[in-house]
Amino acid sequence: MNRIRSALLALACTLLTLPAWGARLKVVQIADYSSSRASLGTALRYGARLAIEEANRNGGVNGHTIDFVTLDDQYKPEETVRLLKDALNTVDPIAIVNILGTGTTAAVIKDGVLDSAGIALIGPYTGADSLRTPLNRQVFHVRASYGEEVDRIAEHFANIGAKRVGLLRESGPFGEAIGVAFDAAAKKHGLEVVAIGVTPEGSDDVAAGVAKVAAAEPNGVLLGTAGRPTSRLVKATHEAGMLAARIMLSVNDLDQIREFAGNAAARGVGKVAVMPDPQSCTLDLCRELKRLHESHGDPKQPLTPNTVEGYISARAFLSALAHVSGEPTRAKLRAALESAGRMDFGGFALSFGPERHNGSNYMDIGVLGSGGQIMY
């Protein structure tokens, strides 16, 4: 009898030292799913969902199931902060996978809620250099910066002899960040900025800005907007008879542009890619994403570079979680990200370290053809 009691006591002690298998962990995404950036937010959500649901189908991560909670801030910074604070109290997430936007991310960082909660933000959908320097210990970027994007565009203009350039950008933090980057890149590559047109943030009212830039007759124009306003710019610049080479940033949805502006207006427009395009890339990453989309996804959802960004952000979270020993906590997860080194997701790599929170410098420029397809 004593031997039985001793064995049971030993078993109980052993069980107390084992991890709590079967725990449900929460991650939060905050994005615009219903306003001017809705096409971007929807794509981020879809990509992250494909990755997380696949992990759950395979038994979770170290036995932990992941609940993916999405919150719609309609691209309003004050709403982003409110929703995050509320989620920290009610949902108790272990991490944040994507916040969409420069102004929204800046508001969260400025508020200090990430630091006070000790929670990692993985994959903020912004390339603003001002949100990367100085380094924020809670924020892990999965895309190249706007400075890098804009420099690549300015270099392209210089290479094709487009020395007189214009900028069409939005007001607000995002547009201002693009303006600063474009000014520096133009000087670096010997370009003359002949006109800058500023449109209201998130607005469809682009006529005045287009008229100002068109009047200067530039031979290269950066479309420094995001989401729905860009489709309006593509159409308006075409209707204004603008002959300049037009190039847009990565933070845009080609399906939205083709649908609103039409193939004729979009023909010849360039676009920077900071993520592989699943419609054209041959990486194992793209093959895996297509498999998940076809077998478990929503056929109504297109696969875009923005889908890849949500997918990569979620994969980075899942990879870090797999390297957490014992009971997962926000602090352990953040530490796992910071010590991750190189993470390869089927040919697309992120590399993080204690002093490196900018995980990727992947970049390419493609051009829309007459049939609406982009060619890199």
C-alpha cells in the first residue's frame, strides 16, 4: 500500500512539472476591414488565418491551440488604441499579429501600451522609417521600409532617365513619411521634384492633387498613397493624359485597382513588392499558400502579396511560439522572436536579433500589362 501511495505521489509530482498541454492561446490582429484600407486588412486577415488554422489542424504548437481574434479599427488611430487596450483586458492575447497602417501603429507605440503590456507586435503593416528608429523592443517588422521602397523607385526613375519627377501623396502620418523619404531619395539619385500633390487622407477626392502634378509635366510620378485612394489616382492620372512613368508603393491591392480604374488606365503602372506575389512566384512558400487556399480556404478571396504578409507574420509568431519552453508568456514569446536568428518560410526568410527587428529587405518592382497582370 505504501508503495502504491509513493508511486501516486511521484506521478503527481511529475505531472506538476509538465507543461499545461491543451491551453488555448489568443492572438489579436487589428486592421481596417470596412473602410478605405479594407482590401488590405481583409488580405492580412486571410493570410494569417490560413497559417493559424493549419497549425491548429496539426495539433497546435507544443499542444497549444491558437485562437485568432480580429478587430476592425476602420483605420482610425484612436480606435486602434482603444481596441487594443480593451483586448488586453478581455481577450488576454499572447501576441499581436499585424496592425494595419502608419498612423495606427504610431498611435499604439506613442501610447506606450505595448511596453506596459510587454506584448510583441509582429508585422505592423507599415514601412515608416520613423517607427523603426529608434528600435522598439516590442515591435518586429516583416517588410522592407518605405525609405527602402522609395529609394528603389527613385533609382528606377534615374535609370530610365526620368529626371523630372512628381509625387502624389496623402495627408497624415503615412503620406508625410512618404514625402520625407521621397525628398531624400530624389536628392540621392539626382532627381528634380517638380510638383507635389497632396490629397486628403483616405479620401477619393484626388482631382486637385492630380491637376497640380499633371500641370508640371513630370516624366516620373510616385503614387504615394495606400488602399482605395490609389485606384482613384491611377484612373485620374490616366484621364488627365499623364504620360509619366507611374509607380505605386507596396501597400496597395492590384485587384482593387484593376476593378476601379480598369486595365487600360492601369497599363504600364509599376508597383513595388515587399512580399512575393503568389500568382507568379515559384517559392515553396507560394506553393504551400496555394495548397492551403485550395484545400481549406475561401475561393472568393484572392491570393495577393498582402495575403502573403499576413501569412508570414503569423508563421513568424508560430515559429517563435514553438521555441518557447514551459508555459508560454508574452515575455518568453518576445524573447524567442529576438533570439530567432534566421527563419526560412519556404524561400522567404526573416532574420531577427537583439538589435535587429527589421526582418526582411525583400523588394522587387513589377509593371502592369495590358491584360491587367503584373510582370516582374
